[in-house]
Amino acid sequence: MIGHPRTCGRTTTVHQAREVFRDDHVHALLVVDRGVLLAVVERGDLAGRPAAAPVRWLGTLAGRTVAPTAPATATRDRMRAEGRRRLAVVDGHGRLLGLLCLKRSGAGFCTDEGVRARAAERAARRSPHIGATRP
């Protein structure tokens, strides 16, 4: 489970969410207010919606969350069968605990360390090191 997933607040708009989804690594936007998960928004939820609309009303929790006690293998199998790559992990009070991220291969789950390493790789490819010359 990713312990500190990217979240947004309850006032986030469709326009702001679309900007976040420009990153193809983002599969779900977690709308949180004071630690409680209000909605999980996916790209398709935004289709045809006005830019100024708040996203908290467009997403859903149904089918997009899992309890922390759910068996990992069964959860992985469910995600693979549904073609779902992300599930928010919430406690019995709706508090966001983290995010399950199914690896592209479907073989297992991403870790905080793996996510940080891939982000660092992408950043290194985007910007040259100080002192580097450009052709």
C-alpha cells in the first residue's frame, strides 16, 4: 500500500482534476476532507463536465475502496478481473489509510519506495544535471 498517496481537497474543480490527470501515471484522484475520503475520481468521471464543477460530487466510493483487512491475493485478483489499477484503503470510519496500486504487470502492488524511485527516474530524464551542456 502507498502510505501517502496524492490527494486533493473538497473544493477541487474539474479543470484542476484534468490537469492532474495529464500525468498518465495518475489513475485516480482521492478527494479528502479532514482525513475522510469523500470520493475517488477517475478520468471518465470528468467527461462532459463543466470546468468549474467540484469533483467531489462526480466520483464515487462504490467499487473504488477496500478495507485494510481485505486479503491481498483476493484483492489483487478482484482488481485484475475488473481492470482496476487503484483502490483507496479506508477504515471503518471512512478515513483514508492509503492507496493500493496494482503494478502494470498485475503481479503485485507498488510500494512507496518504488513510486519514489520511478518519480526520480522521470525527473532525471526531464531535466539535465547542473553543468550539463545541451547540443
